[in-house]
Amino acid sequence: MNKYVIYLRGINVGGKNKIKMVDLRSFLSAAGFDQVKTYIQSGNIVLQSILPITEIGPRIENLLVREFELDSDLIRVLVIEPQVYQAIMDEAPKTFGKVFAEVDYRYDVMFLMGLTPDEVMKEIEAREGIDKVWQGTHAIYYRRPGPNHPDYTKSALSRIVKKPVYQMITIRNWKTSMKMHEMLNSL
């Protein structure tokens, strides 16, 4: 059995595509996946499967649309094997996710779905002195002001939702990314 991190894009967002995680775990287990565990309500899953990685994403996408009442145009499934997930964690900038008493930041990881980091970097906007962006081999790392930062509303990250590239990425905060790493390693 192989272990994977699965990110579902487009569920439980803005009141659309609602799926309870208990139902999702039961559904995936019944579909033949093992050791299915979820984290919070935004489609973060670790599981084991005998299927090749190339078959898992399409299988889950098809099953989700058939089983739940979803807008299938929004649903995307990203499957990440342990070696790639480890590289994503290892490539994070040294200070990424660090809490500074005097400054409030949010740290996000953009996980890519069929695009290269170079392609995504061409579309990402960052305000100088406000945002900071780093390119990894498998992901993009984005630091922006947090809600207690004086420049909280000045980040350019929200502009990406208006671009076609947004449909090919899924964003998780650093704490969620680390928790998924921990859960993957505990399988």
C-alpha cells in the first residue's frame, strides 16, 4: 500500500459543494481506500491505496460527483506522494511560518495541479514591501500580512482568483500543510 496526501479543491467553500468529513471518510473507505483520515472541513485527506497515483485523482473526482451533490466544474483532486510532499516541506524558506512578536503574517502554500512553478509564478502578483513569494520545485510559498498587521488589506494574493491559473492550484495555510505532513508520516 502506498500513502498519499489528497487535497480536494472546491469543496466546503462559500457554502458550495458541502461535504461532511465523516461522510467523506466513510465514502472513501467504502470505495476501497485504507486508513482514510481528514483534517478540518476543507478537503484535506491522507490515505493508503494500492492504486497507482495516476488513477487516484480521477477516480475520486468521478466518485465525488456521483455520490454527492456537487458543482463538478469546481471539483479538482490533487494527489501527492510522500517523497514530493517531503520535498515541499523541505523547500519552504527558512523563516516560512515563523511567528514574529512584532509582525503578524499569514503563510500559504500553493499546491500546483498540472502546472509548473514557472507557469504559476508568471501569474502571481506580490506587492513590494507587503507580500513575499518563493518558488519551489513543486509548490509556491506566499507570505502576506495577517489580520493584526497594519497592511492586512494591501496584499495582492486575492488577485489570483480572477486569473485562469487559479483553477489549477489549491492553497493551504502553512499550519494545515504541516499537519498533513504529520498525518502522512503517522500512517
